[in-house]
Amino acid sequence: MKNLLVTGYRAHELGIFDQKHKGIPFIKKAMEARIAPLAEEGLEWVITPGQIGADLWACEVVIGLKKRYPHLKLSIITAYVQPDEKWKEDKQEYYREILKGVDYCGAVSNRPYEGVWQLSARDELLLRKTDGILLFYDEDAGEASPKYMKMKALKKQEEMGYVYMSITAEDVQGIADEEMRDMAE
């Protein structure tokens, strides 16, 4: 696998409203546990849509992994220009900080947000340009926006052998439980 799409929950869908939330490190460890072996095997690009939540946490993970895997590159491909324009200042600052570690950043539409068609066009491009997806989503925990990406990825898997990998709430909880056990010993 050369190109991996990583996406999933938006932060607010998990009840996370700032970067100090105690669950974020466990989510990032779950992502790293999946991405690092792929980098070992020659993964070249990790691509995300760059939204607040799983996308930007994945960016942080990849920026960290680039120290061990200098061949690994990171891309954010947004649906439209200036996706952070209406975000609160702290989130804009966080996004700008992430952008410093990105190898390529582009937008599918060179216009500001106009409609859901831009999001659909972005998703189609991301699926077309990648060999597989790592999706942080757990429908057992309730439906959320990643549901649509999951349906598209599974359809592509069925038709073309696209690689579908997921991280569930259970995976993240397992990492958290393991860390708590290690701290207690």
C-alpha cells in the first residue's frame, strides 16, 4: 500500500471540544499502532480531509512518525478553500500548526463552501487517490458522519479490493485500559 486515507469522527461527535481531552492520546496511539506497520512496509502518503477530530489527530501521529520514517509524507486535501475560516481562533491556530508539518495541502474546489457537493467531490477524490482507508468509526456507538465514508469505502473494497481498516471505540478503550494497568503496576 502506497497511499492511505485516514479519517473518522469529528471531535464534536465524540464530545471533545478542546485538544486537552484525556481521550485524544489514546486515539492517537490506536492510529499509530495501525499506521506505523504500514510505514514499515513502504507506505508513502497519508492523506486526510483535514477536519477537526480524527483527521488532524492522524496528522499529528504522522508528523511524529516522520522522524522514524523519513520517506512518509502527509497530505491534507480539503473540500473547499479556507475550511478553518469560521472556526474559533484556538482551532485555527491548531490547524495552522499542523499545516507546518504537512507535505502537501490542497482543496478540491478553489471556492469557499457552497454546498455538500464539495464534500462528496472531496470524498470521491480521496477514495480514488488512495489504496486503502483507516477509519476511526464505531457505528455500535451510534451513527455519525463517518458512516458515509464507510459505505463508500466498503463499496470500493467489494468492487476493487480497496483495503478497509477501522479503529473502534473498543480499540481505543483497550489501549486506555492497558495504560491504566501499566500505571497501576
